[in-house]
Amino acid sequence: MTISATSAALRTRLAEAEATLRAIRAGEVDALISKGVRGSQVFTLEGAEHAYRVLIESMNEGAVTLMADKTILYANQCFARMVKRPLEHVTGGSFREFLSTADRKTVKKLLGKTGKSGSKLQVMLQAGDGSRMPVQLSIRPLARNGFNQRVLGVVVTDMTEARRNEELLRALTHRVVQAQEAERGRVALELDDTITQLLCAILIRSQALADKLPEGEGTSKQAAATLRTMLGAAADEVERVARNLRPGVLDQLGLAAILRDTSREFADRTSVTVEVALVKLTVRLPADAELTLYRILQEALRNVEQHARAQHVTVRLTKTRGFVQLVIHDDGIGFDPTRRLTGRKSVGGLGLLGMRERATYVGGTLEVKSGRRGGTRIQVRIPSSPRVRHASQ
């Protein structure tokens, strides 16, 4: 065959392929046969689904149909724009080429386990120009329609804006926390410098007045003694509140000391037994990390006092593989953590959300395990040297 004849044949085959692709996209083809090394395969494209395919093409989300081996049977224009490839270069290729090595392994496991109800996963989509986009994959099994392999439908949602809003919200939350801590410090200083000193002065003055009462004024002396007791209790309470607002022990003696002191104070005040086991840290954590662990313990014990009806609490601080871990476990009535985080404010959901946000900001994680009458376990893991993200200016 001459070169001109070969060229003409290739042009004819290319024109036929382009015509076939146009017909498929227009919904004019019900089925096609593809010949390969494994023999002929029938790909059914039922004409009754034309309206459905038109709808898929009009979506603002990527849509992909995958074989079990990750071959892309179908992709809409939106997905092609996401990966910055011509649609004809996407269809028939492998979905793996748009994923990182780590995400490939995760997606492979998920695809193998996806049941009738489907599953979701967030990954980084790698485009043809090397750029990356955070996306959510919503995966569901589809009818095989003549295929001898499992077929999966995947909706690809661009999470760029959602991630940006999440980061902005987290930065705003951190600024609010910083403002709260600054205000707590100011109030604690005011309480210590004014209210506590004033109460102590009143206590001393009342003692002096009581000493001047005649011996025969037994009733008055008893009333004065009762007054002194009440003033002393008030001064102690103000000191406790000031200490909780901004604990000087944390700055002076470190994390273990404040965790032990807080647990002891809680046990004395509530009569709930608290078992404390704290590892000795040879190097202090960054100030933000120490404050985060202290505030999480405070909130956890507050929830125990208000909701758990617990008789026993354990507080454990350990260090392993570059992480410091704090676990607070109570034997109370438990609750549904998911419902708490999304439900009413009165059941403490915002407290759990606040703990999680604090842990996340210093590079850590917080897990809550609980069940009705099964107690609650709160686990916080923070890197020994957290990389704190700074809010955008």
C-alpha cells in the first residue's frame, strides 16, 4: 500500500471515530462493539438514557463511569475541565493517572468495598498541567448493562471553595479563641488585683472588729466567726475562678502540674474519683499546645460534671512517636457524639466542637467515643512540635 493510500485510510478511520464519538455524546448510539486482545466487548448505550446523559453533561460537577480496573468508560465535560484534558483524551484512559500515589491506594481500597449505599472520599485531583484540586468523590455501583466487570459511577465535586471557607472559618475561630484568652487573662488579673485583695482586707477588718467585742457578746462573736468563714470561702472561690481563667501554674510549672492540679480540684469539688497518670515530659511543648490540652481537659471535666453522671474518671498523658496524647475517660451515661456535634447547644455540642477546633489548630486531632451507658472517651493527639497555621491577614 502506498503512503498516500495509507494516509487516506487513517483519515477515514479517524473520521469514523470522530463520528462515533459525536453520536455517543448525542445519544444516537444504543451500543457499540470494541475489538481488543481479549476479544470483542459490547458497550451498551441505551437510547432511553439520552435525557439522563444530557443532564449529566449539564452538571456543574464532574461525572465519571469506571470499570473495576479504573478504566474511564465515560466522563462529562466538567470532569475534563477539572483535569484540564480534552474529553477524548480522558475517555478510555485510567482514572489512576489523576490521583497521587497515596490517593491511588486509598481509592483502590474504597472502590473494592463500596456497597449499594455508596461511599465518599476526599482526595487531591491532579490535572494534566500539574496543578492539584481538592475534590470529593461520591462513589456508587451501577448496573452492569452487559459488562463482565463491576461498573461504578463517580461524582467529582470541587472542594476548593469549601476548603477555602473552612480555612477562613478556622482562622476566625482561632482569632476568637485568642481574644477570649486575652480577655480571660485581663479578668483574672482584675480579680486577683482587686476583688481578692478587697475580700482579704474585709476579712482582716472583720477579724479586728470581732476581737474588740466583749467576752459577754457570745452571739455577736459567733456571727462574726460565721462572717469570717463566708468571706474566706468567697476569697477562695474568686481565686479558683481567676486560676481557671488564666492558670499561672501552667506558665510556671508546666503541663503535667496544671493537669494534675485541675483533676485534683475537680475531684475535691464534685466527689468524683479521678485517676491521674501523667508521663514526665523532658521538653516542654509550645505554649499554644499546652494551653490547648489544658482547655480540653477543663471542657471535658465540665461535661462530666454537667451531663455524664460519672463516678470515676481517668486522665492519662502519654508520649509516643512524636506525639503527646491526652485521654479523658469517664464511666458515665454516655451520649451520641454525632448528635451532640450537630444538635442543640444545650447538650454541649459546641463544647465538643470547640475542643476539636482547638486541637486542629495546633496540628492535632480529637476523637470522641461514647455510647449510651457506656461512658465517654476523649482522645487528643498533638505533635510534640506542632506547626501552627497563622491566620491570613
